[in-house]
Amino acid sequence: MNARTSVPPLWQTAPLGVRSGWVSTHGPCSVHLPGGYFRSVAMFRLQGSKVLAVDMTGDAVKAKNGSMVAYDGQMAFKKLSGGGEGLRGMVTRRLTGEQMTVMEVKGHGTCWFADRASEINLVGLRGDKLCVEAGNLLATDAGLRTGTTFTGLRGASQGNGLFTTTVEGHGQAAILSDGPAVVLRVSPQYPLIVDPGAYVAHQGNVRQSFQSGVTFRTLLGEGGGEAFQIRFEGDGLVYVQPSERNTIAGDV
């Protein structure tokens, strides 16, 4: 019997305050860093499933450019180059094609974000890495580091570039999906196979490989329609959406 279960979103399960380094979506918000230090961060919370509210007390967040829908209090907005990674990030993203336009929002009050009525999912990071397409990244705690990594055939199968965006550190990120995302756990005992069009993001110590379902029956038009898949192994989480994008793999 397969023991895999979906993982409840953080905003449904997090206790008050901070536990094991996760950032709570309720109550006082800080991040427990290695060495026993704490860093005050903006507080992420969902209002409904399609609006992200971020409470700030002088701290900052990085968000998708143009995603602010309302705010109260005093806020300052600044467009960041290279996905907020400076000159090196700008050059890297232009070379890799993984473009990401973000802004820094800083101040005192609450700022609300949304993007084309997409579903929003909160991701807590405890020093691990999140891999997500730039278009699916809505906002991050300003203390999180972003970059790019090579995806190879997985990116090509989705119709995206060969690189994807990474988010690392201690804090929270908000990612977008077409419909409510399902969070599935990957373990050494239970690898996970995902359709490229349904993939949104993954985090943790996860290895991915590209596998083909193309057979002679596929070439005759009698296949199941899932020509290529992504195989995940290791220990971590994979986020999938209920609506599949049009992909190169789906056209085979």
C-alpha cells in the first residue's frame, strides 16, 4: 500500500510564533537562524486563497513587479534589477533566459499582493532550497536569497528555458498556481512521477530526472497522452497544480 499523503499547507498547520525555524502566519513573526539568533521578518498571511497580505514593521519583502493591489500605512516601492540579485543576477538571468522582474516593498503597515486571480501557496524554508519557475514566484521575505539553477530537459519539456529560479534561506515565500496546489511528499521509499504541465515547484533534498513514456503505441497514436514525465527522488516536497499547462511534452 502506498503510504504517500498530501501535505497540508503551512498556513493551515503552523502554531503561534515560530517552531523548528518555520515562519508562522499568525502572531509575532521571527526566524530562528543557526547559532541561536533571531531575525524579525514580515508576516505572510492569506486572505482567501488568491490574495497575500504582508504585515511589515519596517522590514521589507521582494514581490513580483506590479502585483501590489492595496496597502495601508507608509510603504516605499523600489524596482530591483536582475531579480533583486544585483548586476551579476541581471547578467545571469539575461544569459539563461530566466527573467524575473521584482520590486522591494518596505515600510510600516500591511501590503496586499495578487496576480491574475491565481491561487497563492505559502512555502516555509528552514535553510533548504525552493526551485520554482520565475513566473510562479509571487513574493519572498527580503532575507531569502534568489538565484538560478540548470534544469535541463525538465525545463525544455515544460516549454520553459533550461534554467529555473531558486530561493534559499530561512523565511517564507509565496508561489502561484493555476488552481489550488497539492503538496506531495517525496521520500527514499516513494519516488514521485509528475506531469511537466502540472509541476509548479519543489523543495528539499530532491533529485529530478526526465523519463520518457514514448513507445511504439505512442507513435501510432494509441498512447495514454503522457509522453514525458519528471521523476523526483530523495526527501522533500513537490507542488503540483490541477490545471496542466500546454507543454512540448504534451504535444509529442
